[in-house]
Amino acid sequence: MVLALPKFMQTLDDTIYRELEKIAKRRGISIQELIRAVIVPEWVNGHNGPESKESPGTKLNAWR
């Protein structure tokens, strides 16, 4: 039996997309892999939630 997993679609501003593309290329992975393996888990763990005291630039640099 194959379970259907929930799916979602996200649109990104061109500037954000290009930045994510650069980060993914440096890591040797696709943007989708970056989002799935790095960004979403960080967000789920609360590192990007409102309770975080880091600035957005600091968070982005941590992903690099």
C-alpha cells in the first residue's frame, strides 16, 4: 500500500530564489533538496520562528 503524502506549492520572489540557488549550488544540491533537508527542518525546530532572536540575515548565513 502506498500512502499519499501531503503536498504544497510555494512561489518565491526572484531575489530569494537566486539566493537559494546560490546556496544550493555551493552545497552541491538542488533548491528543492535545500528546502526539504535544511530550511523546513530548521523552521520546524523553531530556529526561524518568532521566538528566535537572530536577525533574518544571520539565519540565512547559517544555511550557507
